[in-house]
Amino acid sequence: MRFVYLAMIIFFVSLNLRPSITSVGPLLDIIQTDLGMSGVTASLITTLPVFCMGLFAILAIRLNNLLGIERSLLLAMLLILIATFLRVFVNSSLFLLTTALFSGVGIGIAGPLISGFIKKYFPEKPGLTGLYSVSMVTGAAIASSFSVQLFQKMNDSWQHSLSFWSILAVPASLLLLPLLKKGATNKDSISISALFIKNKRVNLFILFFGCMAAIFYTVTAWLAPIVQSTGLSYSQSGMILTLFTVIQIPVSFLIPILVSKTGDRKTWLLVCSLSELIGIVLLLIHFSPWVTTIFLGIGAGGLFPLALLIPIEEASNTEEAISWSAMMLFGGYLLGSLGPAFIGLTVDLFDNFVPGLLVLVIIICMMLFTILKIGNNKENMDETK
């Protein structure tokens, strides 16, 4: 029963880490028109949370030392709940961007703490990152799938549609309450500056995660508008986003299992990266958006859980797992946040998506090179320190 209870915490906490972002994509054109937002400003609805997810990942280290994992996770869930709920009152771009900022803070705090939670309660089962990633993808899929339907059922109110997803944070918060008495503070900490300066391997993790995040959040934010520009309706573009996220669910679950059985992390990272490369190229040549989305979903579904697994596998204790994850998410999300904003800028400048998609091809090539440098395990650790 304890295993099930702790696994439920991982599931429900992780479920909250994407809906405040992915619920926006299917409604982005409507929101942009309603609030009179430019492409760059509209992209900030996605860019700001991703930026905060990186910036405030470092805060997770400090909060873990002061409050413990359990209390810090509860704080993160409350931030997401409040920020998402307040979207029901949005009447300006600034207010909407403020809710995006604070939800990003909550997500940023929670990300590395879940890795530490897995390392603390399941030290012999790092493969539970599969549950972590599947839960995130499930939350993303539900939000992107039903945002348009909620919009239609709630008197064409995108505010109510976006606000609805705050309900997911309620069970996550309630499940954490029984653990609060056991959530001891941690006195040991790892120097952030030391991680940057002395451990070049962590910097490789950051570069890899940054490339992966830039591609993922660019696709999440702009896939619907891209396919709409080819003639698909709002409803069809919502189904495209649903396909993108639904494909990731089984892939996110199966890839970590295959890696744990074969021990060949590098090969699966390369396979998933090449799948994303094929998807972007197919977008460029205006191939079937449905086929394109399958390749993009397979790539995204495999890369994220493997990225989460890297610091958990290579860290030697809970504090190091949190710190390494925080550093990877910090640098990676800051780099990744530039992706959606760049696409928005190119749309404003060139009135098409081709320049931005070409840059994504370059980013994927950089990611492939980084994967080759990371390899399968810590065998080159001494050389990269």
C-alpha cells in the first residue's frame, strides 16, 4: 500500500506540470486575437513558464534544504493551483502573462524535487522516472485535448477553459499532506558554482536538455498554428495536438523500460532524436500533418523520460540527484525557453514558419552531437570533470 501511495504522489504531482502550458496551444489564435497580442507576446505565454521552470529549478535546492522535499512539493502545487485558477479573471495580456510566470515558478520548483523524491523513496527503482514522464504527458494530453471542448461548453470563454485545469492540483496537494510531518530539512548542500565550474558532464546534460526543451516547447506552442496555416480547422489542430501528446504516453512508459533492460541509453536517445528530425523535415515540406505528428510524438515521448533518468542514474544520493536535476533543468529550460519566442519572432518578421523550422533542424543536429558525448553511463566521468 505504501508503494501505491507514494507512486500516486508522483503521478498526481507530475500530472500538474504541463496543463497550464499545453492548454494554451489550441486556443492561442483566439487568445491572440481577443487580447490583441503580437506573435512574440503570444509566444511568451509558453516561453515565460519554461523560462521560470529553469530559473526557479535552482530554488528547489534551497527549499529542499530549508523545508524538505515534501513541504517544498506542496508549496509548488499551491503555486500552480492559484496561478492557473486566476486565469478565470484574465482581461489583459499582462495578467495572463503573470499567471504564466507564477505557474512556471511552481513547475520549476517541482521538477527537480520529483527526481529527489524518486531517489529518496525508490532508490532501487530509478525507472519510476517512466511514471513521472508518463504522468506529465498524460496531463499535457488531457489539457490540449479538451481545451477547445471546454471553451465551447463554457460560453466561448477561453479564460474559463484555461482556469479549469487548476483542479488537477487539488488531489496532488491533499496526497502530500500526510508526508509533511516526515519531511525533514536537509543540512547538506552542493555548491551550484562548483557544479558549473568543475563538472563538465553536468554541462553536457544542460546542453542536451536545452536542445530537447527548445524543440518540445516550440512544437507544443506552435504546432497548432502551423497546421492551421495549411488549412486545418481549430478542431482539427486540437486533434493534432492530442495525437502529439497521446503518442508520447506509451512511448514515455516503454522507452525507459527498454533502456533499463538493454543498458543502451545512447541508442534510444539517438533514435528518438532522429524521429524528431524527420518530423520537422516533414513539416518543412508540408507532408501530412498526421504522419508528421507521429514522428514528433515518438521523439518527444522518448527523449524527456531519458533526460530525467540521466541525473538520477548518475547521482550517488538524494541531495546530488536534486542538485544535478536542478542544474540540468535550470540551464536546459532557460535555453529551451528561447525556442517558442524565436518562432514567434520569425512569424512576425517573415510571416511564415520556414526560418524557425530550419533553426529547429540545426538544434536537433546539436542535440545528436551532445548525445554522442554523453554516452551510456559514467565511464567518462573522470575525464569530463
